[in-house]
Amino acid sequence: MISQYITGTKALIIQLLLLSRMELCVWGETQTCQGDGPCRCVMSDGGVVDISSIGNTDGTARFPESPSYDADLFSYNPCFPSGVQGCNNAAVCQSVNTSFVNIGSQDSAQWTFRVHYPIVTYTSVDKKIEVMLICDMNFTNPQLTVIGQLPNGTIGMMLTSRCACPEGCKGVEPTGTSSRALSAGYVTIIVFFAVIGVYLILGTSINCARYGKTGSEAIPNYSFWSAYFSLVQEGFRFTKHAVCCTKDESYQSI
């Protein structure tokens, strides 16, 4: 079983090296990718690779318990911090015994460009993880392949997705840091109109069913509300004439 894992790992690495050499002949080494946080990088030709839409924003990992070719388990969440089984605030977690440990945080993310592939690298005290982003517009559902530990000690992964392509995906904001939370004012307005709605629906239903009222008379406390709005209108008119220093002809002198 172990020999099969090793063979699979070597075969995959060889394929990557061959593919890299082929791309090198076509694209050269002039392209770069300038990192802009853990979620995106800007290509030297202006294109933007944005993987934020791949990552989960609720604190869970998009790729939990992903096995490598050497039988280790890893958890990975692009862009946003995640946690799994004791591994918190992480980008990459590795299974150790019965739990996971943090081997790379989002804050440590560094972007590079190798041949034709953007690579995001995460580091910890004694670990280095390289995630090679493979551009494929046919992959609307991202796929993570965990190679495992390479001969130089780096843990290799490949993330295949349309989001690895320049302008392939639009960015998203983390749920916890966005400014979309309702303020106290909005909550007050929502509660106010909810109470008014219940008052009108319940009151109208009782007036119709119990007292047989119809039309505007079915509105609860109709006489009060009709007089109230008339008084409010009168107050606005009085205030307008007072501010503008004009005389309201509708008032009679005493």
C-alpha cells in the first residue's frame, strides 16, 4: 500500500515537471503575480486571480480531511480562517493523532508565480505549504489534490478551478468582517413596522369578524387615526406659516 502511494506521488510530480517545462517554452518567465492579501493576486498584465469565492466564510474548511498521496490528512480553506477538530484560525491544518494542528495561517500567505501557475504559500514554525493554482474554466466546482510532503520538505497541493484563471471569479467578503450587520436603528424600524402590521391585521380582522365592519370603518380605531392625521396636517401647515411669517387665511381673527 505504501509503495503505491509513493509511486503515485512520484508520477504526479513528474507530470507536473513535464507540464511546467512545456509551459516554459510557450510563456517564458516574464509573468508575475503580486499578492494582495490571502485572497487574490494581480498579474503583471493586469489580470486578477481571486480565490475568495472558493473559501468558506463561516469558519469551516472548504476541503476538510483531504488525504494526501502519502496517506496524511489535511484540511484547507482558501482566503478565510477556518477550524476543524482543535485547529483554529487556520488556512491549512494537518491531522496529528486524533486531532488537527494549525500548520499555516491566512496571515502567512505569500504569492508567487511559477512558469504559468500562481502559487500561494503558507508557513508556520516548521511547515511550508505550497498550493499551486491550476486554471481550468471547466472546473466550476473546485478540486483539491493533496500531493503531500515533497523531497524538499514542502507540502504540495494543487487547487484546480476556474477561479485560478485571471478574472475567472468575482471576489467575496468574509461574513464576520463585512459591514452588512443591521444597526440598532434598522432593527428599531423593522420592529416598529412589524408591530404596526400586526396591529392593523389583527384589529381589522376582529372588526370584520366580530363587529361586521367593512371598508375604512374596519380599520382599528379609525376615528382616532383619521382625526390624528388631520391634526398632524394642520400642525405642519401652522408651522409653515409661522416659519415663513405668512398669514393663514383659514384662521379667523378673534
